[in-house]
Amino acid sequence: MQHLHGRHSNGKVSYLESPERRKEFTPEQLLNTIPLKDIGNIVDFGAGTGYFTIPVAKRTTGNVYALDIDVAMLEIIKEKALREQLTNIVPVQGSMEALPLPDDSIDMIIASLVLHEIEPLAPLLQQMKNVLKKEGYLICLELEPKGSSEKAPRITLERMEQGMKEAGFQVTEKFFPAETLYMLVAKKTE
């Protein structure tokens, strides 16, 4: 299987859409574990093929900003949104730093299998905190490193939690939806 950080590879699309991934942990399962009711604006950071963007958009009346660096991914999301007749998805090409959103304007950021690619991570977490409203949530899904021999970049739960705390988040919940998968729910408290 190709590594996820091969941004433009067909392998990435097929993995992102694969039944194996859905079997591990469906987006619906994730959404059932997080406080999504009455949530307004959401950013799907590193949206990929819209794995979370589409189900999130169905559950909220606010805008879902599908943010990805890859235009091809955003085209896939646009097609899906059209098919599902979802009008609250806003595709945005670029990075979080360039996100044209005012501070304190977002209720939730979902970052699935993407934060391990960002180095250094601290400035990005700070930017995420800035655009979130007070009491807003950052949902992070990542793969725990299996061993030192692994070539793909990975970030441990411990390091991720530490980074979030240093950025001013409070980790409120931890889930382990699959063997090597962890999910952190962090809240902007200040």
C-alpha cells in the first residue's frame, strides 16, 4: 500500500475510498462520538476525497470548508457535493495558514490522517486555535507509530497531546477506534 503522504497518487485516492478504511472506522461512527449537534462552521483540514466532508455537511446547517492542497481532491469533493445536493460545502485550496477566515469564526476543525505531515506542527496548531471560537473543538485522527523502522511519518498520541496542550487546547476525550488508530478531541478553552 502506498503511503498517505504521496499527495497526488492514485493509491491515496483508492485508500481514502477503500472499504477497508470504512470497516476500520466509518465517518458516521466518528461523528456519533463528537458533539456535532447545533455546530455551525466546520473546517475539514486536509479534506482529501471528502471522506468526512460529505457526512459532516449532511449533519450541520453551517458551512463545511473542505481544505486541501490538491486541486484534484477538491474536484472530487465538488462532484460528490453536487451528487448529494449539498450546498454548504466550500472547497478551499491551500493551507491553514492561508485560510481566509477570521479569528473566532469556526466551531470545529477535523484533521484526519494529515497532521503527521506538518513540520513544525506548533504554528499550525496555534493557527487552528486562532480561527476556532471559544469552546470550539479540534478533532484529530492519527495512526500510532508501530516501530522505529517505519518510513512513513507518524506522530505519537503522547506527542500530539503535548503539542495541543502547548497551543492552548484542553484534550477532553481519547478514542482508539482501531488497533493503531487514535482520536483526540481537544477544546479551545481560552
